[in-house]
Amino acid sequence: MSLTCALRYWLFILHLLTPIVIFQEWTGEFWETATLSSLGLVYQLGHGGGRCLFPDSKIREMVVLDYPYVHCVKYQFCHCKKSDTTPPLQQLLRNRWYPATTVDPATCATFATLETFWLENVVGNMNVSDFVTTMERRTNATGSTGLNRHRFKEFMRMSRQWAYLHRMKRVGRGHDKAGLAATGLGQGAVICWACPYDGRNLPAGWRDVEAKYRFLYMLIVALDANFKLKNRIRTNAMYDPPLGAGCKYFVEPKEYKKHLKNYVPEKDIGFFRL
Ligand SMILES: *[C@@H]1O[C@H](CO)[C@@H](O)[C@H](O)[C@H]1NC(C)=O
Ligand SMILES: *[C@@H]1O[C@H](CO)[C@@H](O)[C@H](O)[C@H]1NC(C)=O
């Protein structure tokens, strides 16, 4: 076995569990960047890269965004007893690859990448376009990843769903057998800790205090401008549908529009007329 062959063999064994690595291969004259996929590795899902007795016969290709690189990986689904009944999407998720689409996905991001983006977005105010471009340039400084297109749209969708799923998990919707669809209106909202709520942070007998202290428990409704609301402006809900409409702070749009129809002929009361 030549040295290169031995090296390749060991790389294969070492990286069975991590199909997404980029390394340098000695061509005899210079080091060249190579991937395990370019050496012929086909990653086996359902066994963490290990051997499957009855793998799916089709070898597929997937673009995996794994921070800081973008990889093109060949993989096979598992069809043996271990995951016979496991649908393809679940096999991907169990491998910690989040698919961009539900039907025949061709792009995935690893959970760690979505987690990294989430923090970069919250702490560093980085947007999806900057994040994906950074990864593409890190993969190949010329900006050419060898892929047919920029994976901006896919990552946008994945990161948005990821953040949504996390929010719903945090409000206790993670283990409901009926799934997220069973979330009630407003159930995903976080109750304000500072606001007074009967039975939680108000003293017993607050309703019967002396008249001079009643102002403490008075309901004050104020109107203020929220400039972040401009983020809600979008061309159309068909291209940018809401996730979990009505389950948080905004009303459910379909019912709201139906309700509004009852008041179309009414004249605007003109809030700001002086
Ligand atoms: C992302 O942020 C950069 C600035 O860091 C800005 O130039 C660019 O327009 C933003 N892209 C989108 C799609 O918002
Ligand atoms: C980067 O992309 C260019 C243009 O497609 C290609 O010629 C070059 O080999 C790539 N470099 C690496 C390190 O993959």
C-alpha cells in the first residue's frame, strides 16, 4: 500500500463520523484542498456514518452548511431494521442536519451552525446574507464554492424556522403529542414580569385598598410608536407566511380580517385630529 493510499485509508476511518471536513492532499508537487466526498466517501445516515446492511440504493448529494465551511456531501439513507420506519427527514434531523425543504432536500445546515448564526445575529447583529457569504468565502477565498448558487434563501428559511422552534420549545410546546399546530392563541407569548397580575405579583386584598392608594393598581393604557414594527412590512403573506400565526403577540390574521370586514363602511374616528 503506497503512502497516499494508507493516508487516504486512515482519513476514511478517522472521518467516518464526520463527513464534513476539508483537508489538504499532497499531489506530489503541492498541497491541494480536498474533501472526503471528492475522495469517494458516501456518508451513511442512520448509523452515524457506520455501516448499514441495507442502505438505500440511491446515492444522493447534499450541500451541508457547517460553519465555517460549505460542503458538498454524498450520502445514503438507511433502510435496515434500525431505521426502516424512520422517514428520510427524521434521519437527517437525527444526524443533526436541519433540511431546508421537506420534500427531497438538497441543502442542510448543521444544528451547530444554526446555533452559531443565532448568536451572531443576536449579539453581533449579523444578517443571513453576511453570514452565508462569510462561509462561502472561508470555503474558497475566490468566493466560488463550486455550487450552482448562493444558499442565502435556504439559510434564511432554516434559521427562521430554527429560532421559531426554539421559542416554542421554551414556552413548553416541545412535548405535546398534538404538535405545534395545537398551540392555542396567545399561548406562545411570554407574560411580562413587571406587569401586575392578580394572584401572581399583587398583594392579597389589593381590590379593597383605601381610595388614596387605588392609583397603585390603576390600569394605564398608553399609545406609543414602535419603530421595530416596520419589520412586519412585507410584500405579501403568501411569499412570507407567518409561523404560528396568532400564537404570540399579534392576532390571528385570517380571523382578524374577517372581523374587519364588518366595519368597512364605518368612518375612521381620526385619532390624531386636533
Ligand atoms: C446585511 O448587512 C449588511 C451590513 O452588514 C448590509 O450591507 C446588507 O444590505 C444586509 N443584507 C440584507 C439582505 O439585509
Ligand atoms: C476556488 O474556486 C476556483 C474557481 O472555481 C477554483 O479554480 C479553485 O481551485 C478553488 N480553490 C479551492 C481551494 O477549492
